[in-house]
Amino acid sequence: MSLKQIDIKWLKNCFLLCLLICISSCRQSPSGLKISSLVNKQDSDSIMRWDSLAVALMNTDTKQAYNYATRAVSLASRINSEELIVKSLNVKGLVLLVTLQDSASFFLTRALSISEATSFKKERGSIYYNIAQQYIDATDFKNAIILLDSSIQSGFRYGQSAAVSSSLNALATIYQATEDSSMAKTIYDSAFIIAKKHNLPREMGIALGNLAQFNKNTTESIGMLKKAVQLMESIKGTEVERADLLVNLGLRQEIPDSAMFYYNKVIEMGRNCRIPIAMIGAYNNMAYFYLEKHDLKKATECIVEKAIPIATKNNSYDWFPILYDTYADILIEKKAYIDAVVWLRKSTLARAFSDNMIAKKQVRLLNAMLDLKNKNLIIVEKEQQITFRNARINRLKFWLALAGVLILLFAFGYFLLRQRARNKFQHLKLESAQLILEAEEHEKEKNGMELHDALGTLCLKVNDTIEKQQSVDIELKYALSLHIANFSDEVRSISHRMSRKILERHDIGPLLTNLCQETVRYSGLKLKFDISTTVPPVPLNVTMHVYRIVQELLNNARKYALDANINLSVRFFEKSIEIEYNDDGVGFSYKEKETQGMGLSNIFARVNMFNGTVVLDTVPGHGVYWKIIAPF
């Protein structure tokens, strides 16, 4: 690789490093989920499937739903995935909300604590919502509103749209319970818009079913309720919501037979899915249906044998005054006025008890709303503090990044100047080596010419002297003349090889072959050489330098590896020449040789002149290996 290429690559790397530092300093840390270990996809799919089955069966088969949720928690804990542990704990808590609410608190609280202690925050909105359901069931609206608010905030922050829409529906229900219908309708509208935007059929159905209560047009209200039921029909685990919608549909029917159709569906669903509240409402409404038909026996059966036992079993105190009033109406229709008065009195007492409970709920709700306002003020203040602190941190990051970039730019400039100075020095060394090599070639050519000229005169004089000797035998004269002629040819060949102009007139292949043959003939080296016969057109300067390199290698072999086995290979390619030399001689120390002579330096200098590469491997006592690639 040339020095120019190294310089360009180094500059690119420095520039990319500066760019990456600038980007990383300006970019905020993303908040996302972090899985604590590598999770096998099959295990992850199993956990997700079990969680889905648990949610789907939590109203119809709570035992099987609990088994699925437990298996999901166990596997998630075994593979140590923070994300899957939080999700499975949340699902198990949700399943237990149907039966064992005290146990549900343990799993939901644990899921929330793990989520807050780790980087996985996305599930927090759903966890807050599920915990809030416990407080709603316990009529503790204060904590319910706080948790629903947290669910909404977390859902918006981490993109959990289902939690946002569900929490808004629950919050609107609380406002509706406190007779703030205007606010309830507004919140239901918001829940429906969010659910529709993110294609959440369950949440859309709940919001739409509640909005139907505010529609004065009976036909439109029924249409909204049917649409809500249709949205949730294909979703497992929505049996409670669908039962409530069907009861409301029955109430809005003007034709009694149509109302009975929906009540029967509710009762069937209530038995299968264990939804006692829906069954009580359906039986109460059916009692009025039979009362209108004057079927007092069936009406009495619906209240006395069905609705009241279910309400008693499930402690549904809110329903007692309604059921007692309904039964009193049946007794009045039977003309049992004394018994009707008794049941009306019981209804009054039950209503007083129920009103007392509602009053307590309203007081707690007022306190919760006040606390919520205070909480909002605290949140705003905390957000301002966080914003101010983040601004300071961002400014500090900016100045640190700027200082880092300036330091990098300074270092970049410093190393760039050093690199340029190094390149300039290398360029000067290359020019000096080139001048030295040119001077050597000029001196060789001059010496070769002088040797050639002097040799001719010398040979003539020697031959003339031999011819003048009368006492010398003719055969001896002939032998001497022959030796002198051979000597003259060899010296002329040497002088020719010393001449650059003569070398450049011949092809590199034959020149190297002749050089190897003469070296073997006159030095006795154990040389095995392989010179390619197919030679592409080679530039004149490359021919001369390659010849001199091979010549230097063979000269060194004559000096230091006379008894060694030597292999020389020269291969010609389309755009390069590859020289490979090795011997098993005495070897040498490169650092010592580098300071003692110019032979090795000349080889490196010649290769650098045409941007070639050199590999030299030698250790004293272990031979010499050269590999030279000369591009052209």
C-alpha cells in the first residue's frame, strides 16, 4: 500500500471518529426496554401464548387461566428476562382480580417494582390500570384516580395506547358515578378517539357502549350498543363488558320479546362466565317483563328465587333496594298490600344503607380530586425542575462535546502536519535514492564503455604478441587465441549488462534467463531458477530495475550462500512481476546488514520507485526468503 493511500485512509478514519462523537454527544439517551439476557424465541413465544390464553379464559375458566399465567411467570423467571417477567406478573395479577384480589395485589405490586427498578417501563401503564381496578372495586376512588392518572401519563410516555384508553374509560365511569355526566361524556369521547386511532376494538366497544347512555335517540343508542357488542365479540376475555352491553340493549328495547332475547343471553353468559351482577340485572328486568304480561309466578321466581339469592351470595348491597322495590311492585299487583309495605320498608332501609355507602364514596372522591389537583401541581413543579436540570445537562454535554471536537480537530491537525512532514521526508528519501541509483547506473554504463573499449585494444596486443613468438607451438597459439576470444566475449557481455541502454533494448525474460545461466556457469551456485516464458510488454525502467534486483540477489548468494540450495522464481502477470527467492544458507541480521552496505537499500529503493512491495524473512542460521512484487 502506498503512502498516499495510507494518508487518505487515516484522514477518513479521523473524520468518521469526529462525526460519531458529535452525533453521540447531541443525541439523547433513548428510553426503551432492555432485556437482561438473550431469550430463546421459542420460550418467548410460549410465554406470550400462555399470557394470551390466561387473559382469554380469566372470566370463563379461572382455574385454567391461573395455570397458564403461573406457567408463564415460571418460565419468564427461569430465562431471566426482565420484560417477560413484568408482563407475565401483570397478567397473573389481572387473572387473580377475578377471584383472589388480595393475591392479585402481590403480583401487580411486584411487577410494578421490577418495572421501576429496571429499564423496562413500557408495561407500567397497564400495571397502574390493573391496580386501580382493585381500588375501584373497593370504592376507594381517591387512590383509583391517582393510579389511573399515572397509567395515562405512563401510557402516553411509552406508547401504551390500550392503557391510556382503558384508564380514560375507568376515569369517566368514576365521574359518572359522582353524577358529573358532562365530564364523563367528554372523557368517554377521548377514550373512543384514542382507541379508534390505534385500532383497539375492546376499548372502542367499552367507550361506545358508555357513550350510548348519553344519546337521547333510542334507535341511535341501540345502534351504538350493537356496534360495541360487535367490536368485542371476537375478543376473548370481554365477557363482562359484553354482558353489560346486552343488559343495556334489553333495557332500550320497546318490544318485550326483543328485550327477553337479550336478557336470556346475559343470563346464559353470566352462568358460563360467572358474572353475578349482570345476572341480577337481567333477572330484575325479566321480572318487569313478566309483570307486564301478568305472569306473577314467573316474575316472583325471577326476584325471589334468582336475583335476591345471587345478590345475597355476592354481597351486592347496591341491588337490594332495587330488587325489594321490584318485589313490592309484584306484591301490589297480587293485591298483597301488607306484604308490599313490608318489602317497601326493607327497601327503604336497604336504600339508606346503600346511600350511606355512596355518600362515603363521594367524600373519598372529593378528597381524591383535591389530592389529584395537588398531585398535578407537584408533577408540574417536578417537570419544571426536571426540564431545568435536563437543560443544564444538555448544555454541559454540548460544551463537553464541543471541547472534545476541538481537541480532536487539534489532534487531527497536528497528526496531519506530522503525516505531511513524514510523507515529504519519504518523498525526499525516494528522490535521493533515485538520484543515487541513476548515478550508479551512469557510472556502470561509463565503466562498461571503458571496459569494452580497453578490452579491444588489449586483446589485439596480446594476440599480436602471441603471433610474433616463433618458439611457441601452433596448437598452443591457437588455444591461447581461443581463450583470449572467450575472455573477450565474456567481458563484453559484462560490459553490456552494465549498460542501461543495452539492457533496455532486450526483453526482460531472456535477460534474466541469461543472467541465471551465466551465474551458474561461472560461480557454481546450486541455483534452480524458473523464469516465465510468456512476458507481457514491460516498461523500460521496470525492466532495468527488475534486472538489477535479481542481479543483486544473485550477487548476495555468491557471497553468502555459495554452498546453499537456492530457488529463484520470476513470474509475469498482466500488470505486475513477482520475484520469489529463497535459500537455506547462513541467513543474516537485517539490522546489521542495513548499516553495513547499500545492496539491500538499493533493492528497497528500486521497489519503492514503482510502488512495489517487499517481503524479507531472514534469521541468522535459517536462510533467506524474498518476495518482491513490481507493478507496472
